[in-house]
Amino acid sequence: SPDLMFFKNRDSTDVWQSFNSCRGPGKQVSPHVNTAETSDAAEVTDLNTDGFDIGVSGVLNTLNNDQIAYCWKAGGEPTADNSGGITPTSGSKMLNGAASIVNHATADMYPIRQSVNSTHYFSCTYFQSNSASGGTIPHGLGVIPDCMWIKNLATSNQWQFWHKDLTATSDYHMLLSTDGAEVNDTNSWPDAPTSTLVSLGSHDSNGGSNSAYYMLYAWKSKASFSKMDTYTGNAGTNAITTGFRPRLLIIKNMDAGNVWYMYDAFTNGNAADSLGVPLENAAAYTADSARNIALNATNFTMSGANGLVNATGKKYLYMAFA
């Protein structure tokens, strides 16, 4: 079953919806707005070995509307909460498809539930903060993450985004729900991540809301499977090597107020896919030749000068998945 799912109605302005296996079916939070987690039994109703079931939700199951689901596989769906601290309760930590009771790395906080894919480097961690000052939490990958997202589930705090190629690997972040540039903030990501731990700060969005519950997602680039990196725009033909054909691509201009944009190899069914969609709002998929991106066998290629993806001299972050 998938461990993280992002849903979007491609034909309408229905909101983005995200679900994960640590919280289970029916618990969702929207990545483009600053809302708390909500419960709705009519949305994702079950996680199966080969997919998921959806109910009668008007957002995920609108009659005659095209929908898309982007899904990531971590370690499988946890079945229990961790009450053992450093030693995970059986079923609370899933590692590569099996329950693991191997000790977590020593940290200030420990996962309530965690799902880890240490082969393709993706983990989902559900935890409760125990300090207004933040602290460390195990991510489970065994390697230093390249990219992380975190969301305070209880409040209207924003999703925070960390990437290895921000100006510095500590004290900098971006926000998924705005078009702003990177932010220098000593209260968020106070130290660079290690191969075992993530350091969280005192900001309420970053782990510093004592007793609040959070979801943390961590990725590391994997050859032939995923890549988190940067490129510089040139307003012309610009081929960015990934080593595989991207089937999902997320791009953000670091230097200017441009929206997050997502492209996929499914919407148009061909390589020259111009139907991107903004991640930070609920807009429908639209075509725009100025931001065409060709999803090729070993790269993605821009051919226009649109500021969302290829303005001269601008630096862009991206996440690409095969």
C-alpha cells in the first residue's frame, strides 16, 4: 500500500488532499493551505496491498472528473503506537515492509509511528513534540536526507520545506503554501540533519509547539529512482540531467515569488507535458507553452522563459521521481 498520497482533481479547483499510512485512512491535511488535520470517512477509506479505496467524497470522487494521485512507498502501514521510546513497540515502526523493533537512534523525541523505506530513501514519521524548544527526532533513513517536509497537524501553521541546497543547511526553509523565497529563521531546522537525526527548532511549524502532533517526511536521492537538486534558469533550451525519466517533477524558484509547480508523465500521456499544476493553491491543470517541460529518458528540458521554471539566472529547487 502507499504510505503518502497527494490527490488533486485535475478538472476543478477542489483542494489538494494528502493522506499517509501513519495516520491511516480518513485523516487528511491539505498541503496548499495552513489548516489542521481533519477526519472524513468518505475520502480514503482503506489502504490495500496494491493501492487504496476511496469513498463518496466530492473532492476525490467527483463524477466524470479526472483525478490524479501521487503516491510514495515507505515501509508499510504501522499497526500500533510506540510506547517504548527508543525501543519501538512492535508494529509502530515499519521498515521495508516488515515490523522492526530495532532501537531508534538516541534522540530528544521518538516516533509514535514511523514507516521507512531504506532502499529507496523515503520515510514518514508521526510524532508528538515534547518541548517548546524543539529537539531531535530519528528519521530512519540511515543516510543524510536531501529534502524534508514537516506539518503541525493540530494548528493552522504552514508546511515547512527543507532542501540540502538552500543557502545554508540550517536556519533556512521555504513554505509549501506560499510563493515566497527561502526564509532565514534561526527557529527552524537549527542544525543540519545527520544520517540518523533531524534537528527541529522552536517555531510552532517546525516542532516547537509542546505536546502538538507532527508529520515529518524525509527523502534522499536514489540513483535511477529519485533526485533532489537545483538548476539555474537560462530562458532558453535547458536540459537538466536526472539519470531517469521523471514521472513526477516538483519545481520552485528560490529567488522570487513564483508558485510551486508540479508536472507528471501521466496527465498528457507524452513527453512534452505542458499541463503543470500549482501545488500551493487549488487551481485546475492548465496548458501554457511558455512553461513546457519535456520529460525525457534521462532528463527534463525547458524551452521557454517562464519565470516559474526557467528565468535567466534564477535558481530553482526540484524533486524528481521515476
